[in-house]
Amino acid sequence: MRKILIIEDDLNLIELYETKFKMEDFSVLTAADGAEGLSKAGKEQPDVILLDILMPNVNGFEVLKELKAKPETKNIPVLVYTNLGSSDSDEKRELAFSLGAADYLVKALHEPEAIVERVNLLLQPKKSPKSKSR
Amino acid sequence: MRTPLLKRETTIAKNRTSTAAILDQLTLPAAILVGGLLTHANRALKSMLSKTQLDSLPVHQHMQQIVRQALLVRDTLTVTIALGTKNFRCIITPVKDQEETVIVFFEDKSLEAQSEKNNALLYRLSLLFATTKLSPNEKLQVTVDHIIFELPVYNCSIFLFNKMDEKLHSVAWGTDNIETSISGKSTFALGEGIAGMVAAELKPMVIPDVSSDKRFVRKTTASRGLALLCVPMISNNQLFGVICANRKKETTFTDYDVQLFTTIASRLSSLLEAEQTRAEILEQRNKMEAIIEHSVDGILMTDGADRIQIWNPALERLTGIEAHETIGRPMSAIDSLAPLTGKTKREEVTETKIQNRKTGKIIWLGIARSPIRSGKSIAGYVAIIRNISRRKELETARNEFVSTASHELRSPITAIVGYLSMLRRGDAGKIVSSQQLFFVDKAYYNAKRMVDLVEDLLTATRVESGQLRYQIESLNLASVIESVLSDCRFRSTEKKLTITSNQANNALVFADRNGIHQVITNLINNAIQYTPAKGKITISFKQASKEGRPMLVTAVRDTGVGINTAHQHRVFEKFARADNPLSISSGGAGLGLYITRSIISHLGGKIWFENNKVRGTTFYFSLPMAPTPGRERKV
């Protein structure tokens, strides 16, 4: 069974994505903040990580940096997703990719089904798409 | 034979008449003598000599001799004769083709001495005007004093014309003889009294006897028996005032005096004009200096060699750099104001962040800089520099607010759309009734509209702060339209609308995919919203060209309510919904067409619309065409 770690501070959204990924036969781990996410990623070794940007204490970019800095987590593909989409959204996307994100998307513009598709793409062995969606 | 002779005499007589007319124009006294008889004395001569003196002229012994000699040698001769108490130098000139005729010019020898004095006077006046540090009015008074001292006049006064009240005001006055001094009235309206008339008509006047002249208004016992000369002071068609002089009526003013005073008047008006110009320049300079000194905005000027010429106090406060450190130095020496260096042919508006050297504070400056054109070359630059830190703070705060607010709005919508989409897909089991499905669809599409609204809000903010960024690629419009139509299918089916999209052979354009998706979504959503049930929406393409560049024009035609004429000019404005419930908006915020136009113009296209003849509206937008791969581009 594929294992996904969702690092997300909004409980409603954790619930939504947890439900959806379970339906898609994922084993789902959740973390409500960056510190918890980092420790779970190291311990549980998920196949893929869904990472929010705007979170209390440690934001998603810092979490991403740490994930990519540690040997035990640096090879796990990370899909950065956010509902931030202000005037500097392009910079956020670029920053995410420069820090080693495998994909980037805006939550509101993607239904759970679409997120599952994007995650599946990351889990296919050879392909590493960097599709730039809104 | 009589006839030709008669003709000749007539011609001569005619010539004499015309000669006499010419002599009358001269200010120099002159007479015509024919066969030793006086046939004409010009006005100047008549005003100089008495009747008896005139009659004695032809019989004057000396005169007779010289006239005969001159006629004999047919050349000009000169003789000095005494008439009354005066000596005259007479210049006798035979007239060509007129037998026995001579013209005699008279020069008053006593005037020669006066003439020298007059020249000396004019010279001294020039020196006075040019060199002394007296005020203009003091100079006029000294002029009057000189005139009284040097010329045979009793009184002299100067009036200046005031443009504000249109009156003449006495500014300088002098007298040689207190008994004949005329005083009293010192102000004259135009046309009032002799001075006022001269000022109105701009011509010199001589009044031989003021006591018998009704126009003279300052009649006193002192004025009895006086002659008056009044000359206007004019320069470049502008009246500066008049100069007046009196003398005894027995020695009234001659043309010569008029000429002399006209010369003095012209010198005075040149002086006054120069004074006026100087005052105007000074006033202009004071105004300019006041603007530069007291402006709240920084003002900077550089010359053609990029050296700083003006650095005003406001700029000192903004930068913390003093004017004395910058004036005369090259602009490039001021590191913190880099946007102000470099050449440009047009006005430039820029923003830059600097650190004030004195306070250390970081501030934002807005700079509007424009070249000073001198013919074809640029003679420097002028820049207005303003502290825009407050505006920048507000901009940042607004952007942050929109960013946070949209994030907060999006989170619950994401959950709503997420669950509804799963419900529709049957993730929670099949929906039993068609009405249940209908309700879920309704909820789902309205939640999606909220997503679009937040998206519009964010895009509008990006448009406002100029942060829209595009990835231009060659893309097929038809495929974008297809994808938008499939997104809209629910709403269009619901209203039973027929949407047709004409096939285009080549719908390849240069554009940004996300941007153009938003444009088409907005236009089709609008069309759906404003077209009543069972209506038609048609999308078609045609080629056009703009400045030789091939463009693809897309038309979205609906059979809706049309756009109210009163709102047509506002359609592309922000929040164009206004008070009309049927006005334009994509989803409700009234931002749709505002964003649409911004995107299209950023992509190098144009957007416009027209109401259809029958019903509905057609929106058009153009975009640069991309060449079809593997084929020659059609131009």
C-alpha cells in the first residue's frame, strides 16, 4: 500500500484529503504542523508528501528545506500545495521548485480527484513531471 | 502755337503746386521764389517769421543778388541774412526745369547754438539713464530738472500712464519761474485735458495759447499767456506717459521743439520699457524661486552636460543631501538617485528606494523626469521627486490583505467544492434521485463560481500592481475554447442554450494559456448569464492585421439583453456593475471584463464589443497570430 503524509494545519482539509486518499487505497498519515510533519516523515518514510505553505510556527518552505537537507527524507517527492495565490504566487511556485518540490498547485483550483492524479504521477517510476498549473 | 505754350505753363504751375505741397511737409522753414517774387512760404516758415518779415524777404538786397547768381550758375548757394532780430542762413537752390524758380531753405542761426546744447542734453540724459542708481521716478525728475535748466521752457512735467486705472499720474515736475508755474491737477483720464488727449491719440500737440483753448483744463492766472507742448512717450506701440512743457505764447513751440521733445520722450520710454522688462523678469524670477523654494516636492534640474543646476530644499529634506554639495556636480555622482541619470527622450515615471543620509530612514521616492528640449537636442532634465512611502505602505498592506483574505476564503470553498465533487462522482455512493443530483450540481457550480470570484480578485490586484506575468507560447484557441465550454456545459444545458464554435483552420495565437483561459471563461460566462433560455451563443474567428502583423479576431456573439447605451463606456471599468442589475460582470464582483481587457492588452491585442442589430451583444478580441507549424505563414 502506498503511503502519503499530509502536512496541513486546516483540519477540514486534512479530513477531506484523508478521506479521498483512503478511498484511493493510500495509507494516510497526517501532521498538523511542520515539526510534526518533519518527525513523521523521518520515522514513517512515506512514499509521497503533500505539504501546505502557510502554517503556524514553521512554514512549508522551511519544512521543505529540512526535508531535502536530511538524507533519510531527501528522496521523498513533495507536492507543495497552497491556497495562497496573491500577487507573488509566481515567486512562491518558483521558490518551491528551487527548494526541490516535485510539483506545485493551488488547492482551490484543484478538486481532490485532480490532486490524486497529480500524486499518482509523482509515484510513477520514470516520470517526474513539473507541470505548471495554476 | 499758343496751345503748346499754354500746356507748358500749366505743367510748370502744377509742378510748383506739388513742390509747395512737399515743402509744407517739411519741418525745415522754406520758400519758393519765382522771378524774384515770393510765391509760397511753407508752414514752418510762416510760423517762424512775421507777416512783415515774410513780405520783406524778396526785396531783401542780399537775397536778390544771390538768387540771381544761383539761377545763373544753376547751383546751390548760401547766404546769411538778418530778419528782425534773428540771423538766418539761407540755402538757395534753383529748381530743375522750372525757369526763374528757386527754393530757399532757412536755418535759424541762433538755433544752432541751441541745437548743440540740445545734443549735449540728450547725451547727458543717456548717461543718466544708463549709469545712475536712481529709481525710475528719480531719473524722470532729474530729466525734468535738466530740461528746465537747458531749454527755454517755464514749466515741464512728466505723467506716467498706469495700466491698472488707465490714468495719467504726475511723477516729475519742475519750473523755471514760480509765477508761471501751473500746479493743481496731477491725474488725467485718457482723453481728459491736453495730456489725456495726447495719451489717447498718441500724437504730439502744441497749444499756442492755453488761455484761449477750451481743451486746456488747468486754467489759472499763472497759465495765462502760455503756450503748451505735450508729447506722448511711446515704445513698441505701448504708451508709457506724456511729457509737457510751457513757454510764453510769443515764442510758441516750433516743429523743431516738437522734434526735440519727441526725441527726449522716446529716450524716456526706452528707459521705462527697459525698467518694466527688468521688473517683469525680476517678478518672474521671484515667482520661480518661490515655487522651487517652497515646493513640497523635490525639484531637480540638470544641464546639457548632466550637471546639477537646481536642488531645492524639499529635495534636501528627502535625501539628506544639501544643495551646496550637489550644485555643479554631475548627476552620476549622486549614487542614491540612479534613476535620474542616463538619457531619455520621453518623460519617465519611476520609483526608487533610498536611504536618507541624515536620518538613515529608508523611503520610497516617486520620480517624474522629463527632458528639456531645445530644438532637436536635449538641454538637460527637470525632475519632480515625491515621497511615496505612505502609498507604498498602503499598497503593500492592501496586497497582504487581499492575499490573506483570499487564502481564508479559499480554504472553506476548497472543502465545499472538494466534498461536492466527490459526492457527484459517487465517492459516497450513488445519488438516488435526479433532483438530488440537480441540487448537488447547483451547489457545486455555485461554489465553483466563488472560486472564480476569488481568482478574479487576486488577478485584479495583480493587474493593479502591475505584477501580471505571462508565458507567451503558440497555442490553439479552439482547444482553449473547447475546454472552457466543457466547464460551462452544466450552466448552458440548464438554460437550454445552443453554443456553437465555428471551426477555424488556423486558430494558433501567441498568448499565455492561463490568461487566455480566463479571458474566454469570462466572455462565455457573461454570454451565458445575459442570454435568456433557449438563446444562442456563437463563437467565430476571422483574420485581420494590425500594422502589417496578422491578428486573429475572435467573436463571441449572444442573443442576450444587449448592453444599455448608458453603460457602454463603463463596460471595461472596474466594478462596472454599477446600479444596473443587467450590467456586465462575470460572476458578480464586476471585475471580469476589467481583468479581461487588461490581459488582452498585455498580450498585445484589443477587445471591444457592439450590440447586435437584432438582439444581443458581440464581444471581439484580437490576438497576434502564430505561424502554423510546417507551413509558410500567410500574411
